[in-house]
Amino acid sequence: MKTNIPPEILAANGSIGDAERALKAALAAINASPRAEKVTVSRAVEDAFERLRAARAILEALAASEDADEPAAP
């Protein structure tokens, strides 16, 4: 496994993790709200969470391709 992952990938991955945790907390708060207040907002939060998960998958694929491009250590 490559240990020199580009700092941009590490930073993006950290930011996505932070955003996922914030969205998860927001979704939990929304789900605890009365139904009339949460229907539209919860769908938007769920969509944002799914986009973040897709971005994380892309970053993981990029990191894996970086590993594949790295020559084997002697």
C-alpha cells in the first residue's frame, strides 16, 4: 500500500468525513422533528449525504489508482 497519498486526496477525504458526520447529525435532528417541518429538508440532506458518499468512493478509487501507479519497493 502506498504511504505517499497526495495531500489533496488526504485533505478532501478528511473534509468529506467531516461533512458526512455533520449531515448524519443534521439528519438525526431532522428525523426527530415534527413531520411537517422535516419532509422537504430531510430529502435534501439525504441527497447531499449520498453525493458525499459518491465523492468518497471517487477519492478512494483515486487513492487506489495512485497505489497501482506506484512502483513496487525493492
